[in-house]
Amino acid sequence: MAKFTMIAAGLALAGLATAAYAQRDPAYQAARSAGQVGEQPDGYLGIVGAGTPDLRALVNSINIQRKAKYTESAAAGATVEQMAFASGCNLILKTAPGEKYKTPGGTWATRGAGAPERDSRCV
């Protein structure tokens, strides 16, 4: 569990660069605000419902950047999947009220005023 906590802490820092890039993209911000995209427990951005080709391209681009960061961070002793999961925990926690995220049960939810529902393994 300590290894997972260290991974989560390292990923929180590593994931900031990817999140910062995505937040600078007005198309990403608009899609997030409109509930067209949301954070998933696997650390990747997902499309809520049917997406346009442009939206799919945007999400794919962001996810490619995220996977690159997870791969880079995984070189420190964790797997890409562990890094992605830890990031998913943090990204879901950082959603704002009204934004979408995927619950551990696999359904899309809209964040309310309280904490989002996250996997029990999230630290």
C-alpha cells in the first residue's frame, strides 16, 4: 500500500503537466463544461454519449499525452496501468461540481457539491 501511495503522490505531480495542457485548450474546456467528456477511473478522458469526430480526435490527443506521462512516470518502478489508475483517482477527485466522471460501477455521474464516488483503492 505504501508503494501505491508513493505512486499516487508522484503521479499527482506528473499529471499536472498533462492536465495543465488540456485546460489551456478551449475546446477541451467547452466539452468538459458541457458534460460531453469526463474523467474515468482508468486515468483517461472519456466521451459521454456519442461524440463528434472532432471531439473524439481531441479526447484521443489528450489520452495519448496522458499515456506518455504515465509511461514516463512508470519508469520509476510502477506499471503504466498503476500510474493511470492513480491518476484517475486524482483526476476524478479534482472534478468540479457539474462535471462528469465515471463511477467505479462504470456509469457516468455528474459531480455534485460533495465528494465524487471513487474506487475504494483510491488514496
